Amino acid sequence: MSNEFDVKELTDRYMAQWNEPDAATRSKLIRDLWAVDGIQVLVDPPEEIREAAANLSFPVPPLEVRGHDAMEARVTRAYEMFIEPGHSFVPAGEVSILLANVVAVGWSMVTADGGVVGGGMDVLAIDDDGKIRTDHQFIGAV
């Protein structure tokens, strides 16, 4: 992959997939943005999930989705939970280029009036075709 990929364009497309109201457009955004076997790992699951795992004597698992269909289900559910009620996801701070094909994207979840109600950071590894191969998501990391 070229060291010259457009970080701003990647970030804009990444944010757009989460905020897109039209299901067909959202699906196309995901398929254009992600590698076919791309994976998103939620590194620090919510407390309820950690407690449920601990109650079953399981170590705290990272959660992951793999492939376009699973990613589409993940993004759609996040849309239903957060965007439909009136929030949006926006970039927070500058994108950090960690390696030639790895970037860290900070983000905030904001209300309609711009109040920040959540956030995190995603570390994206980009493949030779310019698509996301892996995404390690850290909630609350910003």
C-alpha cells in the first residue's frame, strides 16, 4: 500500500458508515470501506458483558465481528441504538498515523447541540487495496 493514502477521506468514510440513515447506502459504504474478511474487535466490552462473562467463570473476552454481513449488522445496531435517537459520531482530534498502513482515529458521540456524551478510539489497519483489514475499537479512550 502507498504511504500516501488519504487519511481524511478514510476518516470521513469511516464516520459516514456509522451515521448513514439509509440502509442500502450504509451497506455500500461498509462494502467499499472494509476488506471482505475485515474484522472489528471491541477491545473493552461494556461492563454488563464483562460481568456476565465473569459470572460464568470466563475471562473477559474481546468481542469481534468479521466480514461484511457481520459488520453491517454491527453498524446497523449501533445506528439504531445511538444515531436514530439523535446522536452522531464525529472525529475527535487529529488522526494519528502509527505506521505506513495503521492509523488511530479518535471519535466522539455528540448530541444534536454538539454536547459530547461518549467517545473512543479505533486503530485501523489498512490493506494494500486501501480497505480496512482490522479495527481495534477502544470505547472511552479519548
